Amino acid sequence: MSVPRFKRGVKFRFDAVREAWVLLAPEKLFMPDEIAVEILKLVDGVRSLDAIIDDLAARFDAPRDLIATDVGAVLQDLSARGAVAL
């Protein structure tokens, strides 16, 4: 069971100056879109990928397979960029 987590030195926070959520990595800044923000809010290093998908599917009353596709795409992209470990 995959448990996504932020890699060492990566922080996800609300930036008051930009009035937006940002993902800060060493020498990198990511500005996630609204979908990515909702996913990243659930990445805590404890919750499994399945639990994140289930939470979002229930909260947004959306088909689980659609949510799973979005979550997988966002986390794979951030993993390839060195921000998230899967």
C-alpha cells in the first residue's frame, strides 16, 4: 500500500503574499492548481493513497476511478519533480 509523503525539505503551505497555496522544495516553487491543492492537503505521510482517493471521492461526490486518475497524475508528476515520495 503506497503512502505518499513530501520529500525532505519540501513544505506545503498557504502563502499570504501570493494568496495561494504553494509547494516549496529546495530551489523550486510549485503553484498547484485547485485540484492538486485538495490532494496535497491530504498528503501527511500516514494516509495511504487509497485513503486519499476515498476521502476525495466522498467529499466531492465523484466517481472513485475519476478521482484515482487525477490523484495518480498529480502525485506522479510531483514525484518526477522530486517533491513527493510514493
